[in-house]
Amino acid sequence: MKTSEDIFGFSKPKERKRNSIPGWNAKCEKAWLDKKKRRNQYARNPTINNKIEMNRAAAFKKILQEIREG
């Protein structure tokens, strides 16, 4: 009795390729993780203070712009 693997063969799923960001460093990594942390805190407990902290952490985009420009 043949199995489906014998008939169709075995193939690994294609890996998803991501575009690398030039200049990505430890500062970017830390800012990105902080942004995610603040967003999750706000999602769990939507208070004004958590909203403010989430918006402050959104400065991640500014860090990336500085790296790309400089």
C-alpha cells in the first residue's frame, strides 16, 4: 500500500523571506520590543496612562528614520 508521501513526494514548506532593514542594530531591537510591550499593556488595560506610554514607544519610527538618513 502506497502512502501519500510515496505518491506526491515530500517537500518542505517554503521559507518566508523578509527584507532586511539596513542599519538595524541593538537600539532598534530594543525600541521595537518596547513598542510591542507597551501596545500589549494597553490592549490588556486601556487606561490613559497606558495610551500615553504606547504613543511614546511609537517613536520607533523616528529611530529608523534617523538610521536611514545618517
